[in-house]
Amino acid sequence: MKAPSEGAPYAHGPGRPKDIPEAAVVLNQRIIARESLDSSVPAALKLKKRLKRFALDNELDHLPIGDIVSVALDEWLTARGF
């Protein structure tokens, strides 16, 4: 069985648009315009629990979930040419 990221179930795009900055550049800005991205995730992955454990183990008062999601989605889309 192939992992969801393997194979060719999706069309590959023409490449990352040149007018899209790298995620790190945007996230390091002091003021960032944001938009909502609502999503539900599989409960079996226990992402909320794992994120809380990560934050506790790393002594983080605030875990920027939106930033983590931004980096993950940006890398996923870039790898697929979008």
C-alpha cells in the first residue's frame, strides 16, 4: 500500500508561484495578515494530544498551531508544484 504522499493521485503543478514568499520569511514578520483555514483531522492521529505533549516537553507556553500548519501545507503544496 502506498502512502498518501506517494504515487500520482494528483496533478503536478507548474511550480511554486514566483510571487509566493517562503514560509519562514512571512512567519518572521512582526505583523502578518492572516486568513482562517478550517479543517478537521482524523481523531485516530491524536494530533491535539501530541501537540500538547510536544509543547509540555519543550516547555512552550504558546504553540503557534497556525504557523505549524502553514509550514506543513506550504511544503506539501510546493512539493507538488503549487
